[in-house]
Amino acid sequence: MKMLKVYVAGKYSDDNVLSMLGNIRKGLRASWLIMEMGMTPYCPWADYSIVLQTPDDGYLTVEQLKACSMEWLRVCDAVYVLDNWETSPGTKEEIAVAASLGIPVFYDITGLMKFKIKKIVAEVK
């Protein structure tokens, strides 16, 4: 069976740097958990490492990073949404795009795991 590709969505930006770093940590940890569960996560919070590696004379825009994330979302099998997403315009857009493409959206890890099991059973039949 191919590994399911899961787009991890949730709040990134925040009112202060410590809260934003907390959001990054939460997203990275959720992505790790999904990988531990035998799925392939796409983690938008990893963008920070790309930004940190940008040459001094280079420049990336928020729009470029969002466009990159959206391309990955379009090829995923599922979207997993972290809690506290309701105030995130980006997450709302990701959920809307997933819905328009018929990509299932999960708000709890149990639902995502059941989806994975259902896919495995369907392949075995």
C-alpha cells in the first residue's frame, strides 16, 4: 500500500513571536505523529527552515510560501486540522480548497487513523 499523504493544517501566525513559535512546534509535532502512524505528512510549519536558509540577497514572499503549500495540498489524500484553527484565515482557505477538491478533512487524529485503516481494508479486498 502506498503511504497516505496528509496535509497538516493549522494556525501559523500569531500576535507575538512566542505564540507563533508555539504554533510551529505544535505543527511539527503533529507532523511527526502522523509520520509515526505510517503516513506521509506535509508540514507547512517547516517553511521557517527554508526562510532561514535563504541567501542574504534572496527573498521569499508569504504568497510564494502559500502557493507552494497549496500545491502540496492538492495532491494529498487527506487534511488533518489542528485545534485552535478558527481564527486562522489561511487554515480556513486550506479547508475550503480541500472541500472543493473532495479531499477529506479530519479534525481529530482518531478520524484520520480510521480513514487510513479503511483505505488499507479497501486495498486488501
